[in-house]
Amino acid sequence: MALALVTGAARGIGRATAARLVSAGYEVIVADLDGAAAETTASEIGAKAAQVDVADEASVAAVAAGISDLAVLVNNAGMYLPGKLADVTTEHFHKVFDVNVLGPLLMTRHLADALAANGGGAVVNVASMSAFMPVPGTGVYSMAKAAVASYTEAAALEYAPRGIRVNAVAPGRISTEMTADRQGDPAREARTNALIPLGRSGLAEDVAEAICALATGAAYVTGQVLRVDGGLTINTVPLLQAAQSGGI
Ligand SMILES: NC(=O)c1ccc[n+]([C@@H]2O[C@H](COP(=O)([O-])OP(=O)(O)OC[C@H]3O[C@@H](n4cnc5c(N)ncnc54)[C@H](O)[C@@H]3O)[C@@H](O)[C@H]2O)c1
């Protein structure tokens, strides 16, 4: 059975992706900073669990040491810290960049031999719509996700000779625990959903579907960043009008 590893898979988009890969017939490792939550999720969806801090090279190396043949790596673990750029400290910068940017780089580097083992596997990174459309008040998160998009292209070029494809998804507004605090107000929700061409926020499963398509069904696609946002980031004229009228 081919092996897949998903980081940040204890909950949210990562969990949905791991569950979908299990359904597709993969043996899946649910890897997360929260080892207990990873165990729970893994037992619920029929996967294995691993504790990992993607921002800590020793931790990444320890997980990678046990894997010699890997078909799919999903670099999903991510986090954001709120704040204005004017208030961002060096510590804030490193926390966000270490998880979102250094994490995918370390995971891919330490698992590259395993990904190349059977003629080449696939990596899918999780960027964000904020890579293209910075969200005020989210500190350096937009910068970090732009770096993930750029890293995806650079890694695709570097790893192509080893048969490893590297792509990314850029989710839009997705309902998960990460965004729960920003999605509580029904009136605001309705205004936002009206700006999404497909008329609703996304589900973790919507993103999981796109990740799995890139990982398992796109043999001639590499270095691409697929927007999974219901059309939100191309809906620029209504977004501008809403901003002008104070609607967002
Ligand atoms: N939810 C959204 O609207 C949205 C939009 C765009 C992009 N994203 C991105 O999608 C990914 C998943 O988001 P989500 O909403 O499911 O988040 P979430 O907060 O619900 O889940 C993130 C998971 O990552 C784990 N994690 C955090 N730091 C880690 C680390 N250092 N090492 C290993 N695991 C770690 C957490 O324990 C958690 O289980 C993230 O990269 C996020 O930036 C989310």
C-alpha cells in the first residue's frame, strides 16, 4: 500500500485530507504538533499517528528516519498570529515563518529520498489566498504564504529531475477551528458569502479534494498553485465596490 504523510492533520484541512487519502487506498500518517490529537484522529479515520514539530529540524528528522518510501507528502501544518506589521516583533516573525515556510522546506528536504524511492512521489504545500491578497491585521501571515507559493515553484524545479512533483493549494475562506473566531457573526458571514462567486465559505473537504487531485491525479502538473476559494480572489470589482461602501 502506498504511503502518504499529512502534517497538521489532527484537525481541519489536514484531517479532511488524511481521511480522503485513506478512502483513496493510501496508508496514511497523521502528523501533528499535538501528538494526542493526532492519535485520536488517526484511530478515528484508520490511519497511523506521529508527533512532529515541522519547525524543529530534529523533530522532522526523527519522523523522516522511519520512512523509506513515500508516495505523497502534504505540507499542511500552518498557523497565524494576528497583529499589525508595525507591531511585529522578531519573535512573532520567526514563529509564523518557521511553521509556515521553514516547515515545508524541512519536511520535503528530509523526505526527498523517500519521495524519490519509487520513481517519484508528490508534494502538496498549503499556501493561502493571502499569498495574492494580503489580509490586514494578520501580521506576516500573508508574506509567509507568498513565500510558500514561491517555494513551491523553486522546489518543483529542483526536485523534478528526481521525479518529484511539487504543487500547492491556496485556500480562500474555509470554515475550520483556525478561522472560527473570525466567522461567528451571521450578518458579516452573509456579506462575505455574497462576495464569493460560489456563494459560500469553503469546507475542509473542498480543500482536501483539490489537494488529493494534485497529489494523486495530475501526473504532468508541477510548480502550480491552485486557488481553492470559490472564485473569491478573482472577484476584484465587487470586492472593490464593497470596500468603497464600507461593506468589508
Ligand atoms: N482555514 C482557512 O480559512 C485557511 C485559509 C487559507 C489557508 N489555510 C491554511 O491551511 C492549513 C490548515 O489550516 P486549518 O484551518 O485546517 O488550521 P487548524 O488550525 O484548524 O489546524 C492546523 C493544525 O496544524 C497543527 N500544527 C500547528 N503548528 C504545527 C507544527 N509546528 N508542527 C506540526 N503541526 C502543527 C495544529 O496542531 C493543528 O492540528 C494551514 O497551513 C493554514 O494556514 C487555512
